Amino acid sequence: MSLDKEFADFCINYLNKGLTSEKLFTYKEVLHAAIGVATETAEMLVEYEATLNTPRNKRDFTKAVKEAGDVCFYLIILMHEFSIVGTDIDYTICYPIDVALKRDTIDLLELVKKYVFQERAELHNSIANYIVTIKSLLTAFIEVSLHSNTTAATCYCVDKLTKRYASGQFSVAQSRERTV
């Protein structure tokens, strides 16, 4: 997956945390990222399925690719928090990919919920494994189903966020007032 250091730095710095080897996020932010992976995956799949209802020669997966960029943003946060390094992880892909993505994002959300609210640190490795799996599934889905690549998806994400937040970093006030 082309989640390179430049995009990772953008995501972490965007949240005004700075990229270091320390754990930077609160439980609230980790849960927000897990929710983000789940909801953005759902939005991506809705756009994908809507496109499948159009004639093959008129299909445009751009909206789904844009949503995939949002999934990448939240995955970067989780990868950083759970110390997942490297971007090229081989994983046997389950088919159909969209079904596996739905299942695994829901499972990830359930584990993070327990990790946060029940303070179950022993779930760390299981969560990391789900993040790696989702990352691999997302890469395959973008390439096989959306006929695109993760670089295009992450570029859409960067473009949207820089338009949405003029300061170049997230703020609650800008989030509430956003129009993009």
C-alpha cells in the first residue's frame, strides 16, 4: 500500500501531534480513528455499489476512491498508535473483498471499544493484526475493484483536508464550520 512517510507525516502533523516514536493519541482519538475506518469504509462501499448500477462503459469510481483516501487517513493514525511500520505487507486476500472489509472493520471497532472502555491492553496485538489485514484488503479493493491506486486516494484526502481546514491542522471550530 502506498501509505508512504510523506502521507503519514501529513496525517499525524495534521492532527497537531508531531511524528515521534511515542504513543501520541488518547483513547478518545484511537476510538475516533477506529470509528473513522469503519464509517469511511462503509461510505466507500456505498459509492462503489452505486457505481456498479451504472452501465460498465460509464462507470466512474472517483467518489469511492476519494472515500478510500479517508480510510487511509484513519488507518495511518491506527498504524502509528499500534506501532505498525512498513507499508508493503503481504497478506492472503479473502474474496469477496468488500464483504471481508465490512466484517473486519466491524471486528476492529469492537476490539478498540474493549481496548478503550474496558482498558484491555492485552488486545493490542489483535488490534494491530486487524489493522494490517484491513490495510491489505483496502489496497486490494482500491486496485482490483476501483481500478485505481492508493496514491490517488491519499492525494484526494490531502486535497480535501487542506481545503477544509485553512490552518493546515485540525481544529474543532473549523470542523464545526466546514463547508467542504
